Amino acid sequence: MPHNQPKYLIIYNDLCTQIHQNKLRPGEKVPSEAELCRQHNVSRITAKQALDLAAREGLIERKPGLGSFVHSTPPTHRCRKSKKMIALVQPGLSTTYGIEMLTRFQYLTRKDGILLISAISENCTDTENEILADLADFEIDGYVVYPTHNETFNNEVLRLIIEGIPVVLVDRYLQDISCPSVVSANTKGSLLAMNHLLELGHRKIGVITRTLDKTSTLRDRLKGVETACQEAKLQMGTDVCFLELNGRELEDPTIDAGMRRSIEEFMNSHPQLTALFAFEYGYIPVLEVVLRDMGLQIPQDISLICFDAPMHNLNLLHPVTHVRQNEQQLAETAYALLKKRMEGKEVDYMHTIDVTFVPGETTALVPQRNS
């Protein structure tokens, strides 16, 4: 039997063996949660996990008020594979963020002989919830979850954490629940971007973001903007103005027209702006089109800056000035933490990975006519 298996899997495999060897026969009652707790010295939740898995595998059937019984026609016994499995759930893949992380995870797991299951939630909480619920049917040893942008975590993520299944979060953290998280230095990144614009003389700056809900990434980036404003004595809402957009517009190309109208209205309402700071690169292509149609040149008339522009700028109108997250380091740190959790070791909960400022051709000195 592999070392360091989760306790619920040890109990599950023990039940499988007893059924396979006819020590527990079809129709015979299996030990209750309380009995399993005493036999294996585990919590009630762990015992329930083992019985739930046995039920999902068709080995036992639960009868409310009576208990659990060996299925009358149990499936052929399937031994637990020696190869461990982990699941990586991401909101999406793009050249700006996501592909490099997946590639690094594939390399790390393959090197260690671990099977990687990768799934994409399309930045939809319902889809993420369905994926995690479906993965419960497999014997996953650990999860790395890059949650969707939303005000709250879905129930399946919380279930994994509460049930003690090894989970590491990427790009998000929970303030009230203990779970290892690996995040970028988002506050520092926003501060770097803002200070770059301020050094170029910009004092009228627009910030383009998803709706500023409780998503930790966005709130941390907002903190960087707030800090820069305080240090430069700029007023939020007057000198630095915000356009909050529905995040689904970044994933659904059919909503481009609506996003364009929102940006046009924002720019017409704030003609004094000399720079735009997008919290995500996805807004940049639309901004370039809208600004061009308004007769504004980049960066002569208005500067653009963002997080995570593509690594290769050959097909872009301008190589974009941006703050780059270190996807490889994020992946390596998350993977190392998950392996420790799978071995039953304690780890620190918060891990912050530094970011890098990358100069491009979309920022310049503030236009003299707007000084």
C-alpha cells in the first residue's frame, strides 16, 4: 500500500479488501461511521468520506435509518493505483496567463510520476462547481484550484477544504478559512504600474477592472492604486477614475460591442484622462480599438499599462508596458505545498510570489497639451 495515503482511502481500501475476500458478503451490513471511527481512530468526517466513496464506487448501498450494506451485486474490486493523482482546475488558458502554469504543472507531475488531471472552468462558478463535484468520483490525492472571479468561493471548494482533502489555492486566498494559498504580489504590482505613470507626469488616470467585489486579487490590486494615490496626493474618483466591467465580457467575444460602448462612454465622460491602467490584459485589445476610433494615438495621446501582456508581442500594435506575474514560480510553489499536504505535513498558509515590471511602447510622458 502507498505510504502517506489519506486516512479515508486507507479505510476505503480496507473495506474493498474485505468485500473482495468475502469477509463482508453481499447484503451484509458494513461497520457504521462510529464503528469505523473507533477501529481506525479517525474523525466522523473521515469515516463518512470512506463510506461515501464506497457508495459512489457501487461497493455498498446506504439505507436511511438502517445503515450501509454490501451491494447485492458489487462491481469487480478495483485496487487503488500506486500512482498518485492530482487535479489542476483553472478558469481559462491564454497566452497572457494560464498556459505557462499548466505546462509547468505537467512537467513537475510527469517528473514525479504523478498523474495530472487538468480542467477549465471558463471562469464560471457553476462550471467550476460541476468539475469539482465530478472529480469527487475519482480518487484524487490533492487539488490545485485557481478559483473563478466571484464574490464567494463555491461550495465544492469549501467542501474540499473543510473535509481535510489536500487543497492549494492559486491567485486567491480565504481570510476566514485555513488553506494554503499562493498569490502574486498584486498590491506591489499595481504600485509599480501607478508609479511608472506618475513618473511620466500622469495625474489623470483611468483604471479598468472587473467589478470590484470580494475577489482577493482585485482588492489587492486596488490597494496598490490607493497607496499610489495617497503618496501622490491624488483623489480617487477625481484624478483616478474607475470603470468596472462585467468580467464575463472578457470570456465571451459576443459581448465585445457592449464593452466597447462602456469604454467609449467612460472616455467621453472623462476627457481629461492621459493614461489607462487595466487590471487584466484582456481589456487592452478593445481599448486600442476604441481609442483609435476616437482619434487618440498610443502613447502620444494616451498611455496604456496592464497586468500580464503576452510574452511575444509580434502580433500586437504595440509591445504593452505591463506587470508580469511569475507563473512558473506560482506553479512550483503550489505544487511543492500540495505534495507536503499530501504527505500529511503542515505548511504555512500564505505564500506571495514577486512580480516584474516590463517596460513597453504603450506608455510615454504626459502630453504637453494636458499638463
